[in-house]
Amino acid sequence: MDKKIVPFVDKKFVDKKIVRLPIRRQKKFVAMKKTSLLLSIGVLLLASCSSAPKKRHLVGEAAGGLSGEVQISGAFALYPMAVRWVEEFRKLHPNVRFDVSGGGAGKGMTDVLAGVVDIGMVSRELYPEEVAKGALGFAAVKDAVVPTVNATNPDLELLQKVGLKREVARQLWDEQFKTWGEALGTGSRTPVHVFTRSDACGAAETFAAWLGVKQENLKATAVFGDPGLADAVRKDRVGIGYNNISYAYDQSSKRPFEGLAVIPLDVNGNGQVDAEENFYATSETLIAAINEGKYPSPPARDLYLVTNGRPTKPEVAAFLRYVLAEGQQYAGETGYIGLSKEKLERELSKVEP
């Protein structure tokens, strides 16, 4: 596929989204001796909580002996959520150090299978060949990819009324349209500039899956990273791209980032955005629609934390248990969708034998 590669250089997003978390030196924890009575109580508590993930985690917290380092890399889609989980987890376990970096789902999978990191962030389903190599995926939260355009697009009002049909999107990312008039069926001669991702990533794979193709079939100007793609569209008045929710919506205001507009999908293909399809004003209304099944999947999808086989490091296993229990409470406020109780229990069963 012949793509123009546009490097991502937006300092604002680099500072906020891609930089690694600082690794602070921690004083080694010196375990204090406990009386035999307290030890007995601790053992009883641990045994009694073996079937309740949240309580089991709290016992580990009370013991206070968790330390070590956890390396995480991968999908931009999961990066903001992972950072929030790390911040909250370290309030309970300050002796555990973390190094979290973005780079795309492909990098996360490559890193974890190579043993470079403990956890890979992957924003797509795992491939059979990856599972065969030892990849073990834990569905952690749900997200979605949405089409985005420049907020000053001259055809924005019409775009928001008619929405984006799957067939029109397929033709846009096949470079069949040169103007917005061709895409919208009007006389507009405004050129259309289409953007996609240059890195192997879940967002592009998921968006392509909605179109019925693969990421390599998306023909457009290629940009590295989720924040880079958002920035490219924000700088191009006639541009169109796609982003994960956390890069399309400002989680402080819950509205699209300044300079971006989210385009509704015309799911039923009737040429207009019906009332039941119009839920894009805020990330909260979009997330509610995803929960209710009104937004198609794909481009909605589960996001995964991946390890190379069953985790053996106590700090890694404890972090995964936290994510799948207490950590779910932060999903909504960070711009994600928490998983059902049944799915969480299923994922938790993978952490330990």
C-alpha cells in the first residue's frame, strides 16, 4: 500500500499522551513481624476471600508487602485508561513502580511476546498465531472508534444531518472521492483529504473491520498514532479521519476536542441521522449508546491487557486483579465502558490457576 507518512510532532499531545510515566526510586519495604495471632487471622482472611477478587486484593493491600516493577506498552486507545489505573493502584501499593508507554497495539503485542514488557495494551481481538505464541488476553474495558472531521469543515452541517454511511466511508478510504460533493451527493467542489494510521493499531483494524476490509486496505494519508491523527484532522479544514473516544472527546468537558467534530454513523443507511442515531454530542451520551447496543461493533470493541502466558510476577497479577475489580469504577469518568460482571469474572479466572 502506497501511503504518505506524516510524522506526529504535536508537542501538546506528546506531553499528555505518549511520554512514559516517571519511575521513582522507592525505599525497600521492611516487613514488620506480626504476632502469631495476626498471622493466623491473615491466613484465614486470605482463604475466605479466594472467591471474591476485590476482597482478595484488599488483603494484599493490608499485608503491605507488594513491590517490584511493571512495564506496559502498546495501544494508544488504552493508554489514558492504563495511566489512570496505575495512578490509583500506586496509592494502594506505592512500592510498585510502573513504566507505561504508547506506540500502538502492534508494538504492545510485539513487546510482550518478546519479553520486553510485562503487559501489552492491545485494542483489537488477538490473532490465533499470537495466542499460539503464548499471548494471553484479558478484556479490560470497552471503547469505540468514531469518524472525525475538522470543526470548520464547510459541509459540516450537512454531514451531521446525513451522517456517514458504511459504503460512503468505504469509498472515502479507497480514494474514490476527490470532493465532499462526491461523498455527499451535492455540487460541492470542496476537496476531501482522508487520513488513516501509519502504525499497526487496533483503531485502524477495527475501523477497517466496520468497512469489511483490513487496515492495509485503507488508502489515505498515513499518520502515526491516535493523537497524531486527531492533530492532522484538526489542522486540515477539509480533512476526515477516525479516533478512539478518548482522543476525540475532551474528558473534562465530555465534548469533542476543540477543532474536531464527530460525525454520526448512518447505521440504518436511510440517508439521514435519525433521533435514535443522534448520540454524539458528548462522550457520556456516546458511551450510553454503546452500552445499549445502538453503536455498532465494530467499530465498538473490547480493549485488552496481554501477558506472555499466565502472569507469574506477583505485582503483575495484583495489577490485573485490580483492573478487573476496583479499577472498573474509573472507566466511565476516563471515557471508557466498563465490562459486565460475568465477563469480568471470566477474565479474572485467567489470572490465577
